[in-house]
Amino acid sequence: MEERFANWSEFQKNLFILLAIALVGTLVSVIFIFLDNVGVLLGWLAGSAVNLIAYITMAKGAAFVLDQSDLSGKRGYLTALFGMFRFLLYAGVLVLAGFASFRWGSLEHGYLNLVAVALALMPNWVVLLIMTYSRLKKPAKKEPTKEEQE
């Protein structure tokens, strides 16, 4: 499995890590069902879904913008549209969770826990920072010099 993981692209590695975090968070959130607070699980699932959609749109949008085959210059518009879409997703799920937590219920018995949603939105940025830092810290493969070859 480790060899297969090493051959994946950065997009696939990051997506796998984000899916694993979402799964572990879901398993931890299931405990709150038995504590009469299903909102934690629903909040985590909603935040994780938005987090995954945001990562996929960021990665695919960046690949689209960096592709040099199209010289029409209309890629910037699509990038801005994806950025606004992500902003609306983040804002929408947080506002919905805020209403569900404070207007239609409470943090103890709501239908969409605001804290769980906010925590589920965070792994995207943390994973990207850690993976980028670890990729930059890897030593570049150095070709042996003539003296080392002899």
C-alpha cells in the first residue's frame, strides 16, 4: 500500500488524506448520537462535504489555469467563478449551521452543530500546508559525481 501511495499524484495523496480525516471524524462524531446530539455528526458530514468539494475545485481549477494550451485568457473568469463558488459554499454551510445551532436548536441539541462544521472545514488548509512543507523539505535526488562513480 505504501508503494502504491508513493506513486500517486499530489492531488490523489491530499484527497486520500482528507477522506481519511473525514472518515475518522465521522467515526468520532457517531458517539454524539448516543449523547442525544446528532447535530455534531450532521455538522461534521456537511463540513467535510464542503471541504472535499472545495479542495477538488481548487486543485482542478489550478490545473486548468496553469495549462498553457489555451491562450484565450478566459481562464481567469472561471477561476474567479470557482473562488466565489467556494466562498458561497463556506459561508452557506456556516450560516446554515449557525441558524441550526442557535435559532432552531442549541449547540447541545441542534441539527447542524456550528463547531463541528467549523472543525470539518479546517483540514483542507492544514493538509495542504503540511504536504507542501513536506514536499519542499524532501531532498532533491542528486546525481552522483564522477568521483563518486569511481
